[in-house]
Amino acid sequence: METRRDRQDPVGVLDSGIGGISTLQSMARLMPLERFIFYGDLANAPYGTKSTEEVTDCVRRVVRKLTEQRIKALVIACNTATGAAAAVLRRELDIPVVGMEPALKPASELRQDGKILVLATPLTLRQEKFERLMALYGRGAEKVPCPGLMELVEREDDDGAREYLEKLLLTRQDLDRVDAVVLGCTHYVFLKEMIRRMLPEHIAITEGNEGTARQLRRVLEREDLLNPEGPGQITFETSGSPASLEQMRRTFYERRT
Ligand code: DGL
């Protein structure tokens, strides 16, 4: 039976950890009157080195917690979880589900004749969904799995992240032939400035947060679910420790993207 949704109901947003908070920032900027409940599944992080089935199970558990709170829409603020579970969730849920994918399309539009490096978790890059995206926009694109990078973002280890990225990117002999770098994991968006400073100026950097925020607004408008009067509100929940809850709050209010 279909449940009646209300414009005042919250939007549920999930990720394995703080990465999705970069997406939440974009959504809250675009729709300041909305109520958002953000769930960071830290007890099960990282998702990107798990199997599709494991991630789908984790995401289902999170979704159950969010739907109990009568969310009017779900945003999977995680490329890995979208690839693993978005199709299943769209079949199972009677609310709109907005997912994310590596921003390869905009990168392909910016590409001259050179390469596109797609930085993402190992699972994202293995998924069928990503293969379909590659078939459409992947000319010149190379998969660059980044196991361990989300953990450095979670630990706010900027020195560790810089070292990781320098090894990954600056040791390449072909950087002059790279046109674009795709940040295909919401955690990496917090490293955008660092990567920008590291790379030659001609290389474009793309990520999906603004596009996801616009997509959510389109969907809410279409379903007549956009909250016209507020007040906006952000709530954080986690399967992790109370300290991680505090870290999520701080990340949202203090860490800029
Ligand atoms: N933030 C997630 C993404 O966009 C993945 C991080 C993880 O490995 O859990 O893919």
C-alpha cells in the first residue's frame, strides 16, 4: 500500500561515512528549507572494498532506519552504494530514490583529446552500472581504484591523503596528456582543493554533488514534495560511535567543499 508523503517530511541521505556530507552540503545550500536526516554507516565502513551483496545488505539496514522516520525521498550520497543497491531499492521502496555515479559525462564534455582518470572505490569501478557509463562516455577514460583513500578522509589525515595522491597522480608520466580527473567517491570531494593544487592547471576536476542536489530538487518538484516553508533542519545519525556523530556535525558545518 502506498503511504501518503508530506512536503514537511524529511529527506533521508546515506553514505558509509562522512563522504556523503559533501553532497549534503550541496543539497542544503540549494534547498535550505528542507529537513535532511543524514545517516553515516560507520560501523560498516568502508563499502568500497566489500562485495555488492554485502553493501546491499548494509544499505538495506540503513534504509530501514530511515524509512521508519517517514522520509519522503532517499538520496544515496555514495557512488559505491548506488552502483550496488539503487536498482534494488527503487523496486522495493515507494519513495523516490536519487543515486550518484562518477561524473564521467561532464568530464567527457571537457575532454580535448587526452585521458580522463576516474578515481573511485574498487567496487564502484567493478560494477556493471559503471561499465554502462563507460560505454557511453568512457572514451579515453582510465579506471583508478583508490582503496584506503576514504579511510584517510575519515581520519582527517590530510598529510596521509596528500602522500597517497602524490604517489597515485604525480608519479604518472602522462599527466600532460590528462584532460580531466573525476572524483567518483563522495569522500574524495573533501580533497578537491588539495588535488586542484597538486595537478597542472589544464586538468579539469569533476564531481557529482551539485548535479545530485539539482536532481533531488527536480524530483521533489515533480512529486510536489518540495518544502515551501521550512524551517530547514539537518539531523545526523550513525551506526558508529558518539564521537563519530560529533565529527559528522563538525564536518558539515566546518569542512568546506
Ligand atoms: N563515499 C563512498 C562513495 O561515494 C564510498 C566510500 C567507501 O568506500 O565506503 O563511493
